[in-house]
Amino acid sequence: MLKTTFARCALAAAALFAGVSKAQIIDEDFDSVTETGGGAVLIGSGFNAVDSWDDGIAFDRAFAGTFGNFNTAGINARGVATGGVAGSGAGLIEITGGAFDILNISFAGVSGTGGGVFLAGDPNAPDTFGFTTNWDTGVGAEGAFGGTFGGATLLGSMSAQGVVGGGMSGDGAASLDVDDVDISSGNWFAGLQFTIGAFPGANPLLNPGFDDGGGSLASWSTFGNAYAVNDTSTPALTGTHVLKMFGTFTGSFGVSGAFQDLNASAGQEWTIDCFSAHDADDSITGSMNSIVMKIEFYDGGAG
């Protein structure tokens, strides 16, 4: 089973520290835990530390942090009087939940140039559609779209552009303008869009377990001998199917494999991992055969 993630996003990390002595690095007696003085260490994103998580413990400290696009609903640290292996006291970290910010785009770089009309009106042409993939030269991966349906007619135009100094904080904004639509019948629609790809921590692969359609290589491109099989001799880690590959038996060097093409953006970090096995009765150990897994990056503009 092949799976990928990128941006190496950890949901949350937290730790407790308490009591440093001379003879041992840590020698803390939690019998004095009071269950008072604890509370929130972090809400939202970033990093934070607190100097005490229980009034009965000396030199106690807790920290928590997130990275990527993850926001936590709350990470708390507190003492538990009856916790621990012997029930004599312990420290507890609680992560109460969280979510990913799928869209987080700064408009601070808005230039106010590059936008304009992306759909011009025509009184004789109802039910039209138009789009643009660039409405400001200072914003990346942006787009805009709009149109009419059900007999509605655009008489004016639809346009999109960046606004320097706009927005609630004055850092910049986007403007989408729809001018003069005849909706004697039907209606109109318009919106802004951003290409964000898979957000950190997500699996961008389609059909990663080869189980779609009852077992298939749907969404994968293959070469050589590569098949989706339900093979009891090599059981799937999850689901019921695996990707099975073997040589081309051409008498010379041959390669079999499967791949997917995925969109990537500058600055992203990608990682890949999979679970693999080879049959001991047909082992590749000690042979010239090998298995390779890799990520390749291509310049989309260069083909």
C-alpha cells in the first residue's frame, strides 16, 4: 500500500518537565499533586510554555506547539492526584481537538496590477462563462470565474483585481465586480479561487490503497508489469488489495512501476512512504533486482 503526505505536519507536540535534583536528572515525587494550578498551555497555533501546571509540584513547566496549518482547540496540562502507575499522582496533557486551515493566503503582496475584465457582456449571448488564472501579479495561484445561466444575460462585464491597502487590516484585498446582468430569467454566479493543492498532513494520492472499484489501478499510470491484486500470500496492510509488480522478463534491464502526477507549489515539502514486502519464495535478496520509491519534481512550464 502506497501513501504520501507532504509538509511533514505534526498535529501537536507537548511535554511536561518537573523537579531537577543533584543526584538524578529527574527525581520527582508526584504524591504532592493538588490538581490545582493547571490549565491551558496553547490555544490556536504556534508555540507556548507555562511555568506551572500544578500548585503542589515545584519547578514544573509545560510546553506545546503546532506547525503547518494546524490549529488546536486547546492543549492543557494539569496534575492528577490518583494518576500514574501506582495511583499516587501524575501529570496529564490533554489535546482537546483541532483543525486544519485549508486556505491561508496573505494579500500583503497585492500589487494592484494584472487584473481586469475576464468576461465581457453581450446582449445577444445568454448563459455565458468566463475565468482568469491571474487577477494580480503580486498574488500567486489565484483565479476568478463567473457566468450566467437559465437565460440570464450579462450586459456589462465581470472583472477581478487586487486592491492595495484594502481589506480589514489594510494589508490588501481582492475585488470581484459584476456589472449589469439581465435576470429576467435565470441568474448569475461569480467567485474567486485559489489553487492550494493538498493541505499539510493530507494524502494527495487518489486510490492510495488500490481498492477503488473493488480493486483497481484507477488514477494511477503504470508501466511494465504492475497490477492491483487481492493476494492472500501478501495481505494488504489496510483494505483488501495491494500493488503487485515484477520484472519484464525481456532478457535485459527492465522496469515496472506505477505513478501519479500531482500539483506542487514552491516552498512545499513533500515526503513519501509505503509498506512493502517481497515473497520469500521469490526473494530479491542477493539478486540484481531492486525496489525504488521516489518523488520527482518537474517544471510545469517546461513540460
